Amino acid sequence: MAIDGAYRLILNYPSGRQKITLNLATDGAKVTGTIGGGGLEPAELENGKVEGGCVTFDVTRTIFPFSCTLTVDGDAIGGDADFGKIFDRAWMRGSRVDPATGKSSIDDEPAIAWKDLGLERHELGSPEWVRLLGEWFHSKFDGHDLDFEFRCSTEYSDPPRHLLRDDGRSTIGWHFIVKDGKFEFGDGGLDGEVDFGGTPVPWAVSAVRMRLNTDQLVEANLRERAARAGPATAPPPVHKSEEWQFKFRRLQDFTAGPDNIIREEFLSQRTR
């Protein structure tokens, strides 16, 4: 069975389902290639093997390392990615890319089907936008067992002057704290150590990206990556402690997950 070639797959990634591209090349029972796209930086396959139509390999140069077991049946490919004891397994499925057209049969299939909920939109970081975001977060956290602690701080630099608060800050933003089984949300950034955020990001760029649904954001990331100067190189390995991974997983359970609910339900619905 011919395994070699490029494949487009949908990966049920722990922090948001996305489309990726997998390139496979065989040499006897050995498999080499690359994987990337969506939110994944390009990475080389490691420990690749093939037996019949079954392909296995590891990906370690990513924030969440995983091992893949995939079956190729003609042009179809599918299987799962094992992210370990904290993030468990995630399904993958897709099809071969036609060398003549550069297209795969799943190219026109959204990773996450988006629906306009017809909600009122507001400027990113405006008091009303932050208030609504706080209500959304509370709807996800309140009444649940919060068995982890997390400090998140998001700030936007160079916002329009009319969005600045009367607090002397040149940034706007929002934050939340999960501690002692309680969830607290507030306007503005946090001082001190945080688990996520802490560095202001440009308001204008963020405003454009916040309006996008998951598939649109993935396409924007791919365009930006392609426009970077110089050849693409894999990032160095990222090592996160099991404690951090557990906290991030619990946060994803409430706010994102493979369906990326914060973007699909709020960010792409409420930002203008």
C-alpha cells in the first residue's frame, strides 16, 4: 500500500480542533516526515514506523507532546494522538492531498462549524465587552468544583484613547483568578506572577483576531507563518511541569476544549 504523500487531517486538539498537514515518507519499515499547520508549529516526526497500513510516530517538539497511531486505507487516513495521562487521546481523520490539485477531500469541511448567534457586539476591551466576558466566564465556572488554582491576566497596549480607564494605566484588559474553590473576574490586568498572560499585546492586532472564528484564526495563522522571512524551523522542545499541564487541562475543560467554546461562543460573537 502506498503510504508516502501529504495528508490533510482534522485533529481534535485539546485546546481547539484544527486542521493539520502530515507529510509521510517511507524507507522500508521506517517513516519520516513532518506535521504542522493550525496551531501546531512545523515539527519532524520521530520514531516513525509502518507495518501494513498502520503508521506510528512521536511528536515531541511541541508544548503538548504526543504519539500517533494512524491507519492509511487508500486515500483515507485516521486514528488518534495520545497526549498522555493528563490530556488523554484525541481523534484524527483526513485524506490524502492530490498532488495535481494540492487539495484534499476535507479541505472544505470546517474543523468547527460556526454559527452566528446574532449577539450585540462591542469594541475589544471596552467596559461593556469586559462585563459581558465576565458574565460568560461566571456561567462556566460558577457552581462547579474548582480543584485547581490559576491566575490569568490579559492586557492590550495602545488601545483607542476613549477605551482607557481612569486608573492611570496606558493599557486595558481583564483578568481572572481561580483560588480556594472560587472564581473571581475583574477589569484590567493583574500585578504579580500569573499562569497565563502578563505581557501586553497590541490592541489593533488583537481586535482583528478576536473577531475570527476558530477556522478563520487557523487560516490567519497559516498566512502569517508563510509570510515570515527565512525558512521555517521547528521550535525548541517545550517542557511544562505536570502541575502546569493539569491546571491548563482543567482550565480548558471549562473555557475551551476541542470545541474552543470561548472563541465560538463569545470572542467571535461579541467583538466588533
